Amino acid sequence: MTDTPDKQKGRILKKRKSQKEIEDIVVEYWKEHESIVSIESIFQKWVDRILFLNRISLSTKLRYTQTFNRFYKSDDNFGGKNIKDITFEQLSEFLEDQVPKHNLTAKAFLGLKTITRGIFKTAKKNQLIYFSVEEVFDEMELSENSFKQVIKEDYEEVFDESETLIITEYLESHIDEKNICLLLMFVTGLRIGEIVSLKHDDICGNTINIRRTETRYKDDAGTYVYKIKEFPKSKAGVRTVVVADDYLWLINKINKLNPFVEFVFMNDNDRMHAYSIRNRLNRLCDKLNIYHKSPHKIRKTYGTILLDNHVDKKLVIDQMGHADIAVSERHYHRNRKTVSQKAQIISAIPDFKRATTHAI
């Protein structure tokens, strides 16, 4: 007589006539349960492996884990299922269901696809499944209209000409380290993580060498840790940015900051972190009555200025750290004119001048 675990009933007592039959029951039970490999365990195996291979950073692992928890550990705990039992159709339905369930944008769904691809390619490599995850993606019935459409207005995405003038004049007349960081973003388009990672030897004359960025992840206690990653966001992010002549005075000020420590920007006895700059920008937007925008919108503003002034495409991508001009044009080019400026431009077009002065 023996008892075996059961998920619903706890433990179940089983009787057999001989010791051999009892042993067979135990062996069969453990054979069955040793073969259970959860989707979550494969996710952990995959993400730990690519972290070990330096294909991702700790902050990327954190983002992937948050994505996994959001979708795979929701109400039905799809991530807890035995990956050997998952069929082509089940995975396809699961992925399709996430779009209306979470009201996903196409960008958010791309994050889900990334971790799903990693999980099920790893599973296939280990002969746990026999279908291709790429075929699942190819055959899913999702169109552009399936996803939540997000309309982002120009005033949300960039600082218009008036706002840029107001905030840069304020920054120049209230110089401190955090305001220098923000002003440097306006005149170089650097990412905030790149700025807080600058070292003194990165600056040479009117150029700034971008070789690293700040990254963020959670430690075992769940506390955010800020570290320097010894390479930028992408391969194209390794670049040398040129500063306009009229802002060489700003470079001179930067060169005098914290000359006896490694990093340019410091906050008391520690390197300045990106969140400090975000907080400062939020307060300035309130103070100057400007619509709240993140530091990344400063970078979009810079890219828009380059494109509006018909700067050579190669120079644009060199300054921005983009691999392709299409990225700059698609994601970083917005209209910075105010409504009144737009009205003046449209009103000045000869075809829109009234032929007569008759009153309506």
C-alpha cells in the first residue's frame, strides 16, 4: 500500500497485492511527473542563457520577465503548463487572445512575440516540441486593425519652437549640473542614459564620444540597481557627436565639472542617475507652463530640427546614433510649429488668397 500526491485531492492511497506492484506505481508516477517541463522553466532557461552570453543586459532581462509575468502568468497561468502538451493551435490561440484581452498596441505585441520566440525556439532545440514558432506567427490572423491604435499629437512628442526657446533660455540663465544635462540634450540629441555615463575623456574639443549608457535592473531584493553598461543602446549608438560652435561655452563649463572624479556629472558623492534629470525636467515643465514631456522628447526635438533643416542624411544618423535614416524620419520627425505659425504659413499661400474682398 502506498500514497501518491495529487493536485486536487492532496495524497491518494493506492493498494496493490504485491510489493512489486507498489514499486511499479511509484516508478510510473515519478516517470510521469519528471517529464513535466513548464513554459516558465523554459523561459528562465532561455533568458538566463542569453544573459550569460551577453546578448542582453540585466535591465533587458527585467523587461522580458515583466512581459512574461504580464501575459504568461495571468489568470489562466499559461506559463505553468507543460510545454510538451502545448500544440500549434493552443499557442496560436493564446497569442491571438492576448491582443483584445490586454488591448495591445502593435509595439506591445512585439514584446510578447520576442519572449515567445525565445521560449519556443529553446523548446524545439531541446526536442520538447516539434512545431515551429515562426509558423505560428505566420499563420496568426492578426491585421493592423487588430491592435489598439495610439494617436500621438505633435505637442506630446516634441517641444515646439516656442517651448524650446522658453526652456533653453531658462536653462542657460539657471546653470547647474542638472540643467547643463538638459541643455546638452537639446543641443546634441544624446540619450539621457548616455549623458549621465559621460567621462571626462569622452569630451574632446567640440565633439563627444558616446561609448556607454546607464542601465537599470532589480536585484534579488527587488530594489532597482543602476549600473553603467560599457556599450550604448545599439551598435549604431557608438558614435562621435559634434556640438554647434555657439555652444562651445557649454562644453567649457562641462570640462570644469568634477575634475577629480571619473564621471562628468555627479550628485553629491555619487554619479548622477537618469531619474534625477527626469525629475528636474518635470519640475521645469510645471514651472514654465509647458506640456509635460520626457527627456526622450528632447531627443526627438533634436532629430526633428536636423531633418527640418535638410541636414545630410548620413550626418543625421551619425548624430542620432541610428542605423538607418528611415528610423529618424519615421520616429523622430514631427511638426514643431505652433497653431498660429501654421496658420500664418497656410494663409500666405497665394492660392488661398481671396480673389475678391466681398463680405460673406
